[in-house]
Amino acid sequence: MFRIAALTLTLSFTLLHTATCHAANPMPPATDGDKERIRAIVKEVLREYAAVMSNKQAGGTEAKDMLGNLVQDNATFMRTHRASHFKPFMDGQHPRATVVTCADSRVHTHALDTTPDGDLFMIRNIGNQLATAEGSVEYGVHHLHTPLLLFMGHSACGAIKAAAGDYAAESPAIRRELDTIQIPKGEPGLSSIRLNVNNQVRDAMAKFESEVMTGRLTVVGAIYDFRNDMRQGQGRLNIINVNGETDPAAIARLELMQDLEKPAPKGKAKAAPAAHH
């Protein structure tokens, strides 16, 4: 607290000196050096204040508890994963899928891949969009050469609810991300979740047309349904779009979809990723 008081006093004297100088002689204005010194003092005051307040506010305790959970779980992970686990991806990555999903805390890789390390190039944002993560998606397709690009929406999506309503009061940063979700106003439910996923597939197919047309890339849209809104089972990954095909019967007939749910032979490991040139 004494340090914060000292910094605040220093800032006050600096501002008073600057104001006095300007009052006596309005010209010239404050130099860049004066402005930079004031900015540095303000930043230091705010940093010290945040450090002190973090121990006083309830959020500080909650953050500490959560950080403790993360550290403990990481320690468990280290104990249960030997060096052989990391060897395949220590010096590079060769993921088999680029996955664009929502930042929602209820949506995580364990729902679709029990061993995602080195397997999934994950991209998360508000509303599982291409538009707000185009560079990351392009990196997955063009540089990592993933043969599968998956856009995964989910039930009870807050981004869809927000985009379907009035979000004018949100911050500019949030508004920019919601602006690119093209769904009807007043329709925050499953139909808009589905529409948004289909829109992402459409836009991705246009962007990566060459890869899709030559068979190097398959673009898939899916909905992770942890509420069973689609009545296909709670927690199911429902495939609703394959390269622009949205008719369920037609999707079911695709060779890509055959035997997907057939259990793999016991003990069979994942196929090794192909080398990319």
C-alpha cells in the first residue's frame, strides 16, 4: 500500500508540474517524454493496485482454487504419461483434422477424441466461425494439410442466442464477432445453430474450393448435442453437413459415413499420420 501511495504521489507531482508549466507558458505542449513518463507511472499504479486487490476480492480466492486444480491435474497428467506419449509430436505436428468449435466451456475435445494430442488442430471462438479465425483455419488446411475440416456447433449456444437478439450494448470486440454470425433475429434455437454450421461449411468450401474439388479436403459440419435436443442421444456428435450435402439420407449413403460407429478392433491404434510435403 505504501508503494501505491508513493507512485500516486509521484504521478500527482508529475501532473501538477506539467500543468503549472503549461499555465505559465502554454507553449510548447508536453513533450513525448513527459507523456511517456506519465503513462509508465499510471501503468505501475494500476499493476500494484491489481496485485493488492486480487488478495482482497472473492474472485482472488476462486481463481486460486481453480489454478490449484489446473496445477494438480497437470501433475497427474505428467505422472501418468511417460516420455513415449510425447515422442510422436515433440518435434512437429501432423494433425489429422482442423476443428473449429465454440469457446463454450461445455464443449471440449474429450467428447470427440479421447487422445487429441497431435491429432486435432483446435480452433475455438465465439460461434465456431471461419470469419473470425480465418488465418488459423487456413494454417490447418494449407500448412498442416489436414484432410478433414470440421465445424462443430453445439446445443444451447450462447453465441447464437446473442446473435439472434439485440447485442448493441456489448463491447465493440464482441459485436464484431457476433456480426459475422448470419442467422435470423428472434430465432436462437436449434434451427439457427444448424444454419450457422451450414454457413461455415459453405464459406469454407468457397475458400478451399481447390482442395475440396481435388479430394484433398473434406469439410464437415456437426452439432455436439449435450442436451439431446436432436433426440439422437445425449452427448452425441451429429453430422449434419458433408461437403455441402445436408440431406440426412444422402449423408448416410456417403462412403465417408460407412461403418463410422463400428467399434475398432481391440488394441488397434490410430493410423499414423501421412507425411506432408
